[in-house]
Amino acid sequence: MKYKLLVLPILFLLVSCASKPEPGSPEAAARSAEVENDRREKAVGNTVDEMPEWYLEPNCRLDLVLCSTSTATSGDLQMAVDKAIIDAKATTADKLSGLMNGKVSRYIEELGSQGDQSLYDEASRVISGLFVDVNLAGYRITQKSVQQEGSRYRAYVLLEFPIGEANMRLVEEIKKNERLESRLRATEAYKDLELEVQRYRESR
């Protein structure tokens, strides 16, 4: 009986040593990579499970606002939030530029033969510097969540920008360009835009 009790720990030790690859060997590197992959997969799974519902499906009034979600990580909580906001602002600025370019293009198309390429180019120049993320004043952070991931923080944000504000800035910028405004004013669509802007100003 004593002999059996002595043999069992020795066998266990031998099996453990045999299953553990030698440090620095290809087997050890492969094992380390496998462990790291498992850790990453688990971290990704936890991140997905803990995502706020509004991050994947924002509940925004799309007729009134443009909205963008973003997430970022950092070892500093506030830095994680700031990075997420900066990214959301950049995304929103791109959306606004695309939306306003589309609107002005439709106005020019309404002019028919009076709308030439030079007018498109002029409109593009007007809009190009209108919405940039560094000075996207008027946005609101309507949702925010911060979670801890090990020693780091992950921030989620939902940013909204009023379409009425974007329309107002567009009209103000167009009015600075006499040629562009005089041509666009002949379209019904542009007149409707001015009415929208007027209503937005009155509602603020």
C-alpha cells in the first residue's frame, strides 16, 4: 500500500512534466500563442456581450438628427471617453458633408441647363470646409457607457447632431457666395430649405 501511495505522486509529476513543453521550444511558442488566442476570443466575447443595446441599434429620430456611435479604449477613463467622442465627431462630419453635398447637387440639377460643372465645383468648395470634426459645434452626447476591461477602460458613446443646425449652416455659407445663392434661389427646393431653417430657428 505504501509503495502504491509513493508511486502515484511520481507518476503525476512525470505526466505533468511530459505535457509541459520546454521553454523556448517551438511547442512552447505554439502553446503560448494558443493561450493568447483563447484569451483574446474570450475578451471579444465579453465585449460583445456587454455592448449597450443603443450602440448597435441607436434609437434616433432620423428625420431630426444625424447620429453616430463609437467605442474606444484607454488605460485612462477620461481618455477612453474623449477618444470615442472624437471618432464619433469625425464620422458625423463625414455624414453631414455627404448629406449637404447631396442636397446642393439636387438643387443644381433642378436648374437644368442653367446648372453647369463650375456651379457644382463652387458648391463643393463651399461645403468642403463647412463640417469638420475639429469644430463640430452643436453636437450632443445623448448616451454614454464606460466598462472596465482588465486594466483598461472601454467607452461607448452615441452622438447626435441636429439636421436643422446643419441646414442653417449650409444656408449661411451659401449666402456668403453671391453667385451660388443667386442661382440656387431660383429653385423651389432651396426655397423649401430656407423655410426649414426659419422654422428651426424659431423652435430653438
